Amino acid sequence: MNALSDRIRQGEFGQPYTSDYVFDESITTALVRTTRIDRAVEVGRIILGYEAKKVPPLARMVYVNEGIFSKAWENFGSPKFKDKKLSFTDHTILVQMKELGIETLASLDSGFDGFVSRVF
């Protein structure tokens, strides 16, 4: 585990959240980069937790519902975001953060800069 995930687990930034879209991207990326399903499963267990190994969930899961999807889609084509080239998943993250009152995002993606406070 890296230092940032340790800080997240220790609660330095408050209650951590992730979404089903981020979970999907994470395990898919692990599978594509390693071509190993066991590595993708390992990433999933880090996020969701793994009771057999006494690994607690990294974050509380929130789900992209119809309202979040619609707002993210509206933002995706908005001139406000045209120079940022954020993915649709990135837009769902921004909408969820706004709706949940979350101000800080743990991300390596500098595309979020200027929209939310980011730790990396």
C-alpha cells in the first residue's frame, strides 16, 4: 500500500468515498495492465475490503444513479469543461462530490485542478 492510501485509511481526510464507476475503472485498469485477473481481484479487495485477510474497506461505496448520470452528462458537453478533457467517470465524481459536500479528492489526475482540492 502506498503512503496516500495509508493516510486515507487513517482518516486524515475524513470519511473516504469511492463510486461504482471508479471501482470499475480501477479493476479494469489493473486487469488490462497486468493481464492477470488475480491482480484485478486484489485491487478490488483493497477497495472493498477483504474479511478473510482482515482488510477493511478503503472507502464507502456510493453509486451513480440516474440524477448523477444526467448531471454528469450535461457537464460532459459543457463549454466550462471543454479544455479539461475529463472522462465521463471524472464528471460523475465531480457531481457526487458536490452532492455529498466533499471538498477534497485523492487523485493523480491533474485535470481536476481548478474544480476541487486534490491530494496525491
